[in-house]
Amino acid sequence: MNTTNRERLNSLTAQKQQLAAQLEGLKAQRAEALMAGVKFTKTSRIVELTDELGAIDDALVLAGRLAEQDDARARAAWQADQKEAVAAAIRAKVKSFVDKTADVEALANSLAAGLSMLNSISSEMNDLAMSVSEEKHISHLQVPNVIMRISGRLGRALSKIDGVPAGMYGQFQWTPEQVRDEDWAAEEHAGFEHLFAHIFRNLDVTIADLRSKASAA
């Protein structure tokens, strides 16, 4: 494995510390020799160590500069990797948003078609019910009332959207209500069962009477 400039810098620093310790030790010995009035024989080594330390200082300057350049390149590479990761994440989010937008568009179109169908069915059902009922007006089947029932449920469903004010999603606004568990179909079925109970009872009686007359000799 190749030695890095940072490793060279650390090695030179350790080497300098060792040589500096040797130099300080020799200087201490020289001072003691002078104090004792004896000859000091390692002056040449002090000169050598001083020269070596000067050379190491020069090398440390170069190694430090190179290590900083390596660090700068490493930081730049890391930053580039991070930004690439962010760019990739953004692209993924864009795809998810576009895909989900397509889903929402399809749901919106399906919802519009379904609501139109509910209006049509309720109008047809009202006409049929009125043809066999003695009532002059069946409120539950009137399209405006159907719209009010369904729109209330839509509002409660839209109130489950995260991060929007109560009763508002951009251009859409509705009367905020307490969100609750609902079964739209079951509620409508129960409503119609109650509504048509007496109509069907009357129809059964009328049909039975007519069948009886039809089968009379």
C-alpha cells in the first residue's frame, strides 16, 4: 500500500520529536560536561542533529502542504459524492411525484365520472320511485341532497390529507367536520332500505292484488 502524504507528515513529526529529544539530551550532557570541566566528545552529533532537524522542518512544510492538498481533494470528492446522491434523490422524488400525479389524475377523473353516475342514478331512481309512490316529493333522492351527502363524506375524507389547513386544499374548500370511520356504501344502503321499506310493502300488496285479479277465472 502506498504511503500517503498525511502518513509521511505524521512519520516526520514523530521523527522530529525523537531527534529533538536526542538533541536536548546531548545539550544537557554538554552543559554538565562544561560544569564539570571535562571534555564533551559529542559536539559533532549535536551539529548533525541540528542539521537533520532543519531538514525535517523543511520536509514537514512540504509534507504539510501536500497533505492539505490531499485533504482538499478528498473533501472535494466527498462533497461531489454527496451532491450526486442529493441529485439522484431529487430525480427519484421527481419520478415518484410525477407517477403519483398520474395516479391522482386518474382517480380525479374516475371520481368525476363516478359522481356524475351517482347523480344520474339518483335522478332515475327518483323518477321510478315517484311513479309508484303516493308521495309528491322524495327528498332523499333529490340530486342536490345526494350531492350534499356525498360532498360531506368527501370533505371528511379530504380532511385526512397531511399538512393542509382544516377544510382547505388550495382552491378546494369544505366545512371542516370531525373525521370518523365511515362506510359510504353501507350508509347509503341503510338509508335506501329505510326509504323504500313502505314503498316496497305497498308495491307487494298492489302486485299481489293485481296477480290475483290476473289469475281470476
